[in-house]
Amino acid sequence: MKKQWLSLGMSLGFFMSPISVAFAVQPAPVSGNARVEWSKVINDPFDGKIVYDKNFTDDFEFVSSWSKSEIRATYTQFRSEFVGYRTIWRTRTYYDKHGKRRYDRYPDQEPIYRRYSIKSTPEAIKFAINGQIYTYKEGPVSPELAKALASAPLQNMVIRLIWSDGRIQDMEIGRGTVEAWRTIFRS
């Protein structure tokens, strides 16, 4: 009888222990305006050999970091929202009938927009490399994925981001970063 209680106590203790498991890609450790060397292998005191990649437009910014210990990524979407108008005063120059220069001030309406950003991190990243599909979710890069990344064709690569709500989004990784993978992920 003691054995049963002991095993039940140990089971409950394990079940109730404060272990938090995050099954998702972690946010990138740098932002898009960070002063880092993009697409170049650097030695980081925390991550070892690492490369940072950035892809951006006026509407979004995708920043990622690539090391053997983990792949991290942050997608930032930039939005603007119309909030109203403000009155501004403009000056118009004209010449009267005698040829004298005159100035006329008049009110004009100018739209006001509120700009904001939304940051998110994908749940998983898919790769299609040399005819094979690989998925990364968290933690150290598996030996199979590391080998595939190290042998990826030297060109821009499209990866697929998978969000927790089921959305997918394809994103491009630059050739320089793909080339840096050879140094970072080779055995």
C-alpha cells in the first residue's frame, strides 16, 4: 500500500511541478534597427556562431537569428489608422491686377494617422531544401535540419512561417544568410 501512495505522490508532484513548456519559435534577440552585421557570421558570447537576417518593406519587418542552439524570429507588421483631420494654415502667392505680389493665408484640412506595430512570433518554420521538407519549432537545431541548412543552394531561400491560428506566410531569407548557414551548421 505504501508503494502506491508513494508513486501517486511522485506522479502528482511531477504533474503539478511548475515546468513551463513553450512549443514555439522564440523572438529574435535583435530588432530591425539593431547595429549588427546582417548576413555575416559573428561569434556571440551567448549563442556562439550566429547570423542575423532581415527582410523588410514599408508594411513589415522580419528579423531572424540562426545558430545551432536555436532559430529565433520576429515578424513586425506596421499599420496606420486614420484618426481625424487637423487644420493647417497655408500661404498662397498671387499677383494682383497691378502686378504686385500678394499673399493670402487660408485654412486647409490635413489627415492625421496613428502609426503602430504588431509583433508576433511564428509557431513553426518550414523549409523545403533539396526536395525535402523540414520543420523547426524550438530548441537546438536537429542534426538533420542542420545538415540540410548547411547544404542549401546558394541563393535566396523562401521559408514558410506557420502561426498558431493556422495562417501561413512565406518569407525570403537572403543569399548571404544562406551562405552563412554553411559555416554555422556544418558538422
